[in-house]
Amino acid sequence: MYPEEIVKPMKLDLLNNGFEELLTADQVNATLKSEGTVLLVVNSVCGCAGANARPAAKMALKNEATPDKAVTVFAGVDKEAVDAARALMLPFPPSSPCIALFKGGELVHIIERHHIEGRSAELIAENLVGALNAHC
């Protein structure tokens, strides 16, 4: 588990841009299983989260079609919430960072770490905008 003082700026990067933090399994289940659309970012301390995943998620929220909610959990910090989120993303293996879109409680799109590494934030955002346009 990472110390809060290390991850705080990384959390705030999303929280200050329209994302809500989920800290418990109950919050995750209530939010991701709800009606409407929910964008989930599994945040991470790794470089690809800061360089690509977080910026891509923020760019995608500037799209005309947006989710009803944008939420985040932090891998290596919010264990209970991350475990609950990962359970709802099965059969996909645990991945951090990752970006997932839920609609009506069902996973409809996922961008795993291996789709984030080595790709620009703009390219990832383009992928995510396509999903938002299709589902929101």
C-alpha cells in the first residue's frame, strides 16, 4: 500500500477534473451496478497512468457525449474498492491503470494497461471517445 502523501496529487488530478472517489466495495457496487453510464478509472502510481491514462480520461470527458458519472479507485491504496471494481470487470485480469465504461450495470468497454502503455493520451482518449459516443 502506498502512503497517502505520495498518491494524493495523483488522486487530485482526477478528483479536480470531475471524478468522484470510491473508497469502499459498497460504493463501487452501488455506483457501477446503477442505471446509466459510469466511467471508471483504476488509477495508479505508474508512469503510464500519469503520462497517458489520467490525461486521456480527462480529455474524453470534454467530449459531447459523456457518462452520467465519472469515478475512480486507486490501485495499491483503496484495496477494498479496487477488488470490488475488478470483480465487476471479469473476465478481464486485474490491470492498473485501466479505464472501463459501464452501462446499466454492465461492462461495455475496457482499456487495459497493455492498451495504455506506449500509446499517447490522445490515442487513448480517441478510443474512449468512441466508446462514449456509442454508449452515452
